[in-house]
Amino acid sequence: MKLSGLRILITGGAGFIGSHLADKLLQLGNEVICYDNFDSFYLNKEKNIEHNLKNPKYKLIKADILDYNLLKIAMQKVDITFHLAAQPGVRFSIENPEKTVRVNILGTVNVLKVALEQNVTKVIFASSSSVYGEPKHLPLDEKHPTNPISPYGLSKLCSEKYCQLYHKLYRENIVVLRYFSVYGPRQRPDMAIHKFINLLVQSKHPEIYGDGFQSRDFTYIDDVVQGTILAAEKDTAIGEVFNIGNGSTITVNDLVELLIKLLQKEQVKPTRTKPKLGDVTHTYASVEKAKFTLGYQPKTLLPDGLKRFAEWYLKTYEMCARAQ
């Protein structure tokens, strides 16, 4: 199924990943409906989509996935739904488990039910590497046990189970993608790389939780968009779960050193604080299944991705400074 000339809905379409996905889908010649409630957890999302608002093939609907009736109207005559809307944040979920459950689980059930009623051809669900919890072996393949250690991870796992149930019970065409630490332009300000760069640019000390030897598989936004679109195009992906990561790993200590050199802030040294609840020690994606089934091939090396992100950040930072 080639993604061109289709009517596509993206829940969470104004977010970091959703807005990039919308850009690519528009480039491919699709009609895109952005469905987003602009929750206060993530401010200034309007800037992510403002360049598309005058595009006749782009439609913005400001609404919540918990609003079943509005979701039903929005999904009329839609070919594919990318369900990216969620209440993100491991730490937020520990303090606010009720909202995390409500948005992530009940919201997903709403999306699945409406998509079924409206005869949507395919639903792509954005899950997270948080479903794995503490690794028993690395890299993490899709058969690794799922033992999430945060309400956020648990909510994503429960949503995955609903996706699998709807696929088996109602024959709904669903693909589940587990994203690994996505970064790049428009990344949420509360995410690690964005926070580190923000502090370093101001010559402030980046704060590392714990000893800094925890490691992450950081995946550049362009690679995530590539994998997401491939999952929608390949009918062999239906009913399956795929890791969408970079297939490499780096410690937080080494990441901060890379950023210090990139931004030429050698005089700024990181500080350390206690580890945070809900943070796993390591993530490292096996992407062999996605490569074999989807033709997924992450192309962006971390130093290159960090350079692109830093360039975007500095341009945005300078524009904001001039506006004040």
C-alpha cells in the first residue's frame, strides 16, 4: 500500500513526532488531518505546525482523543490512522498515574473502536521501549519480556494488548511500533538532549541523574518517520510489533561529552544528582525484525543527528532572543 493520495489522520499530530510525520506525508501527496488537544504538558506546539496551516491538504482539528464523538467525525473517510497522541513522560506518570491511564489506555481504545466503525484500512500505534523495563539481555528484541517499571510504560503495554486484541477479535489491521528515545528538531523541552543543549548554550551545568553510565538508544526523528511510514505501507507488518530504534547505544556521560564538544563548552562541567524513579538502566534496540519485514534502515549516526539538532536549536534560540 503506497502512501500517496490518501486521507490520513494523525492523533497527536502537532507533537514532535506527529508534526514531522505530517510533513513527510504531505510531501508524498496525501491529505493530512492533524488531531491534537494541545495539552498544557507540552507548550508552544503551535509552532510545530504553523508552516502547514495554509496548505489546502492539511486540516487541523483541536480536540481530545477522549472525545469519542469528535474523534468519530474526524475519522470519517480516513484511509489510515497514525495514533501518536498520548500523555508522555515517565516521571510525570509516576506523579500522575490516573491521567496517564485515562489518556493512554482509554484514548487508545477510543481510537481503535472509532477506526473499526469507520472502516479505516489500517491503524499504526506508537508505543515505547518503556514497555520492556529493566533489560534481561541486550539488544532488546521484540520477544524480550515486557516488565515496565513506570505507569507510562505499563499504559503503553496495556494499549499494545488492546491493539493485539482488536486485531485478533475484530480483524482490524493494526501495527505496533516501539520507539526508542527519539530526538531531533521540535523535540519536547523536557527530554534529555533538548535539556542538555538548552543548559549548555547558556553555559549552565547539565544535570546527570545517577552515575551517568546508564545508556540509551537515541533515534533521529527522520529515521523514526521512515520506519513509521514503512509500517503503514507493508501489509506484512499487520498484527506485528516492531522496534524502531537506531540499533546502537551510548552512555549519558558520553552523550554529554559529545554535546560539550559540539557546542564548544569545554569549560562547563556536568553536575550529578540521584537517579530518578522509573528510569531503566539501559535501552538498546534490535532492529533486525524491522529491517527484514519493513526494509527499515536507520541512516543517521548520533554525531550527525546531534549536529542537526544543535543547529536547529541555536537558530530557534537566537530568534526567540531577538523577539524579546
